[in-house]
Amino acid sequence: MNPLSEEAWNQVLKEARTHRAWQPIPVEDALLRRLYELVRMGPTAMNCQPLRLVFVRSPEAKERLRPVLMPGNVEKTMAAPVTAIVAWDTAFHERIGDLNPTMPQARRMLEEMAPEDRERMGRFSATLQAGYLILAARGLGLDCGPMAGFDAEALDREFFPDGRWKSLLLVNLGVGDPSRLHPRAPRPSFEEACLVL
């Protein structure tokens, strides 16, 4: 494999920023579809693929989000062209036979697993997929504004009343307004954050 160019690294990580203000440029369905096609290719535990996404775009759907947002997140979410509700399917194991045909025992293993361990696996894998979502969106030229400032129980009641899907975070997507960015905050150095043993 060839490493990505420095320009590509700049786009997805080094110069990419968390956006809080948005330009009124729509995000088309074809781009959202392409985004998911990339995200689903990332690895998850046993290829369980628990991520579920709801792309909230219409004014009516955005109004359903408004009451569950923390006050500081309302304006930026209402202004974003799309807000992705990043969720996970609590019954992800029901599809494991299709998703991991090399392990015919996988579904039985997951069904026999303690519920809290199965939940940990599903949440962990969907959280990995949320990271892929941000990187893939940036790679496609979208800016991102991930956030956890919302009432997850209220959101789940509103959008997932059957209880099967559970929200993890929200990610605003679109073309950000660079004039409204703060200076980049510092990051820990290699010496502060890493050990080589």
C-alpha cells in the first residue's frame, strides 16, 4: 500500500477542524450514500457492523431534534445542512450470519454472551464506525461538527421509539464557515501520550 499524500492527511486530520458554523450549501443524497459506502468498509468486531445513521436534513426533522439539544448546540445544529444521528443497533447480532459467513457459530456465540458484553461490543464497534464517518466525510470534502451535547434518552424516544437503535452522538455535516473557527487547541506530544515498550 502507498501512504496518503501530505495533502490528503491535511484534509482528513491535520488541517481539518470541528465546525460550529455552516454555509447554506446543501448536501445531496448521492454524497450521503457515498459517505455510508465508505464508512461500512471499516473494520468492526467480527464484522458486526452495528452502526445505524439517520441523516436529519428537512426543517421538520430538525425541529424534532431541537428539544433534545443542549442550548449551546441548538443554533449550529439548526444551521447545519445535515445532522447525522449516529446510533447502534442493539440487535446487531441478528445479522452476524450474513455479515460474517466464515464464522457459522457467530450468532450463537453472541446470543449466549452476557447482554452487557454484547452491548459493549456493539457500542464499541459503532463508536469505531463513528470515527470512520468523520474521516470519510472529511475525505469527501465535508466539514464535521461532532457533539455529545444532547439528551440521548429523549432523542431515542423521539427517533427510535421501538428501542432497538440507541444514539451515540450527533455529527453536523456540510461546508463549514472558516471565518468562525477558533485557533486550533493544543494536543499532547508523543512523549506525553505514548510509550514504546
